[in-house]
Amino acid sequence: MGSLINNKTMKKIALLVIGVLILWSCGTKKDDQYGVEIISNPATANGTDKKIAEKMPVLTFETVTHNFGKVIQGERLSYSFKFKNTGKSNLIISYVETSCGCTTSTPPKEPIAPGESGEIKVTFDSKTKSGEVTNQVMITANTFPVNTSLILKANVIRP
């Protein structure tokens, strides 16, 4: 009976150690993780706090619209929207959403430092489209305003 108590006690200690390790690991931050503490929102109930807004990243695109022109139905075309962080803190693109399943995007995963450049590659698949097509690509970042819209256009012609 004495060894049974020891086994139960050992199991309890092992579970306690595992629980402590799990809780401890949740509180640690790996180098490749970015938390919300680096995001500021200058919008307040009284308007915009200009002191905060001046310190934020600014997402500046070379162009926000791209027209592929005439496209033969079934073609897959890509374009890279080039941008620069013209603000004063690291730019983090947290989410990119397209208005149509026919368009996909590849945003940068790492923060973009002030003065640095990057690109968001978008790919348009015209397989199920015909005629004039306009798709929106919505970028969510730690900027003010939070969302930036890009536009893709094409005139899809049947073969």
C-alpha cells in the first residue's frame, strides 16, 4: 500500500510540474512574436491625439490601383503593390483580405522599419470571371486609419 501512495504522490507532483511549465511558457515571449503593446490608437472620443499619430507608422503605396487590362479567361496574373513605411515606428501588417476568392495575396510577415520598403503580391485567377472585374484588397495594419484599400481591375475576355 505504501508504494501505491508514492505512485499517486509522484503523479500529482508530475502534473503540478507540467502545469507550472505550461503557465510559465504562456508568459514568455519568443523573438518572432509581436504583441499588442506596440500598437497605439490615436483616435479618442475627443478626436485624434496628434502626439500619438505623429509617432505611428504610415503605409505609403506607390499606387493603390492596378489594371491588368484585357485578360484571356483562365489566365493567372500577379502584381506587387510596392509600399514604404514613411512613419516613425515599425509597420506591422496584421491581415490582408480580398473581396473575391479569385484573388489571393502574400503580405510581408516581418515588421517594416521606418524608411524601409516592402510589397504585397496579389494574384488574380480569371478562370471563373468574364467582362469588367474589380476586386478590392483590404490591408489591416497598425496605422491610422487601420485599413488601406487596394484595387485590382481586369477586362476578362473569353477565349
